[in-house]
Amino acid sequence: MKKILPLAIGISIILTGCNSTPNYRKISESEITNHQSQITDFQAENYYPQWIQPSNKSEKCEMLMEGYTEQPHQGTVEWDGNCKDGKAEGLGKISVTNGSVRGFEITYHNKGITDQLFYKWVEGTNNVEFGTYIRENDQMTKQLANSATLKPNGDIDLIYFQGEQSLTTGISTGIGRKNYADGFAKLSGQFGNLRFFGAREFFDKNNQPAYTTWGFYDMNADKPDKYIVVKNKHGVFHQKWQFGTQKENVTLPESYTDETLKVSIQASTLANRANNAGQLALAMKQRYDSLNVTSSTVTTKPDNTKPESPKGISTGTGFFISNDGYVLTNSHVIEGSSNISIILNGKSVSANLVDHDPSNDIALLKVVKAVEGLPIELKNKTKQGTAIAILGYPNIGLQGNEQKATFGYVNANSGIQGDTRYFQIDSPIQPGNSGSPMLNDQGVVIGIASASLNQSEAIKATGTLAQNVNYAVKIAYALPMLINHGVDYIEPAKPKALEKTELIESISNSVVLVVAE
């Protein structure tokens, strides 16, 4: 899937003021009803959980179907994932057939319960929805969702909504987009029952802002409704609309304009969260596809350099991401091995392979030790130009067993041919650095060093050798694996910038040599 550009957040327009006469009728606060009561009359039914046995499973493999309804689940359910202890487990696809309608959902299951990330669609349509579910008090209550259309090749085409959807109120809060022949509109606010409250910004064919309205909007009639504020090239005006027609100019209370601004800012914040959740859901979908679709197509990929080691043994680097012994490294470090260990405090410790994802070159190991895990950055986007450090065990046969630190910068937020799973970095890496943590100056892991540009391909393409062109897998692509296995990973807690010597000293005990036989 191609990277989705995050929606811009924040609205920088003043709502107060009016280029009109002071004689317009003043609207009192009592005349303006609560906006949420105006945008939806949805009333959720009682929460109804139901355990379903997939029809295609001969073994017991129940999964929880849940929602807000008084009716039992209708239709036939199939599950192509694994089963464990009589429950659906791990990554897989749910297929639900109800009459002539068939829907699909790719997701993780943990003991039969959908575990956060989802990607779903209905057969025969060109629309998908992806993001993460939010559970409260053991019930699914909300979802951070991205609604989009697809291109013929399956890539995301247009994202027409990003935000939080409440399953109990029917209200969605976020940013929507609608295209027109002469431009497009961006709506930042709350949606429900074909009504909207917030900020609607219209842009012309050249993406230049033409006008903005704040307040109510009728999505069905595609016209303003009730009380609005409009800003155009002539000024700022307060108006009353009814049935798609402007009725009069008015003067609105400041509390109303404050509320529209508050809602639109909240919508931008939730849209940004939904975007982040969507990136992880797309990574999960990509992993599912890689495990279930074989392809003979040969594409140019990074040169995942294998370490120089004695025959039958490969070495790389790994790092702890939890205090109970979970280790991340590259999948190619442990590929084909039957015995894996790490060197911790000068001693060999046996490691179990928990999971590996060859498509994203990530492997998860586990040792039975109390250790010190490194925090990982999953929420904030790493910007181009960010200073980085890499610590690992390159070329141990030549350079010795001591950890080696290199420093550099993020040159680009994509890899070869725009592959958004990778960072391009200029920090030097060598064979044996595979699996090394890539950290920012706060000691937080943002990537996993994994590859160098294939120099043969570089010479063929440009006639010259590439200089310091290396790649690291973005740490976010490890999240589905961590969620699937219940890893208690560490998130950043008010980090501060460290000097290089402080940074390396603070992480050295969490970086280990990985030996695969």
C-alpha cells in the first residue's frame, strides 16, 4: 500500500468579527440548541456479544461477534486464521455471508476477541475501512477509522474520512473530504445522520482557499443549515439558513463561534490519530497479503547483507523492547536457523523464535531473563533530517566483539522506489549491524537497521557507487507482531535529548549480539 499523507491539523482563522451593520438581530445562547442533538437521533441498542463457531473449522475455534443490537448475528462466518485453546488466534481474515452480501475483515484475534487493528470491505464495492478498535469496560465502543476508495490495483486512492467513530452515539468526529468539479471541500468537525457541525473549508481547482463556513451543514442537500459563520473575500458574516436557503443576517454569540472552533480542532486531532492507526492497519494488511499470496515478480530490493561468519553460523544484532526478555532483530539474521542465542553480559543465552515477518524483515525473539528494554516510538512521525544513532556488532570476525556506534541523519522517509516501510539513512552500517536499533537523540528506537543499497544495482542505474545510502525498517511495522503476542513494549516517557556519549551509555545494556545456527 502506498503511504497516506497525513491530514493537516489546526485551523488558523478568526471567527469573531463581522463586516456588517450592528443592527442585525442578535441571537441569544438559548436559541441555539446543543449541536450533538442536532446532528444525530441515533440511539444505540444494548451491547450484544455472541460467540460464533466459524463454519469452515472442524475444530473448536470460536470468535466473539459483538455490537449494539438486540438481534443475534445473522449469516455464515468463516475464519482462515489459526485456532488455540478453542478460540480464534492470531492474524487472519473473517468472511461473513448474509444473503447476497459478503463482507471481509482482516484482523488479529486474541483468545477469540478482535485485537485492535482492522481492515474491512464489502465484496463488489470500491470502499475500504481500516484503523483500530477501541474497547472500554470489555466492550467495543469506538474505532479510529479511515474510510477510503481504492484504485484498480488495490492501492488507496482517496481517503474521504479520518477520525473517531462512536458505536454508541452514531457520531463521527474527524476530517472528511468531498470532491467537486471546481474544487474540493474539507470538513473538520462532527458527522451524524447526514448532518455536520464544525468547519467546512472550500478550495478551488488550484488548491487555494475560496471560502469557509463554521456551524451546521446539511450533507444531503449539500448546503449550510441553521446558524453559520461564513468567511470569504468580502469579509466575515453571521447568517441563518433554512432548507438550503439563506434567511437573514444575524449576530451570533461568542460562545457559539468558540464551540465551532473547539469542535474543529478536536476533529483535526482525532483525524491525526486515525491516520496513525491506519498506517499500522495497512502494515497488518500488507503482512497478511505477504503470507497468503505468492508472487513470481522480481523487484529491486535493498541488499540485506548477511554477516561474514563461519559456515553454518550467522550473526547480527538485536535489542530488548520489554523488560521481560523480548528481542527484536531482522528476519534475515535468523532465517533458516534451528538454534538461536544471544550474548548477554558475555554469556550465551538461548533464545526462542516467537515470530518473524520476512516481508518487513522483522523477527521477534524471547529469552527468559529480566532485562532493560528500550522505548519505541509509535505515535510521532520521525521527520526528515532527524539525528540518529545506531549501535550494534558489525563484522565481529574482523572488528571484534565490542559494540560499535555510528551516527547520522534520516535522509528520507522512504526507501528504494519509494518503499514507505523504510527510512533512508546515511549512518554507516556493516554486515552484522542487521537488527541494530536506530534511535533518535532521546534514546528512543525509531527503526531497525537492515540493509545497504545494492552497489551493483547502483552502478547499473547511475554508473557510480552509492555513498552512505542505507536503510532501516520503521519500528511501527513491528507493532502488529507485538500486539499479536501480547508484548509489554515500552513507550517513551517524557524523553530529553542526550549527548552522544550519554545516549550510547544509556542503551548499551539493551543491545545484544544474536547468533543463529
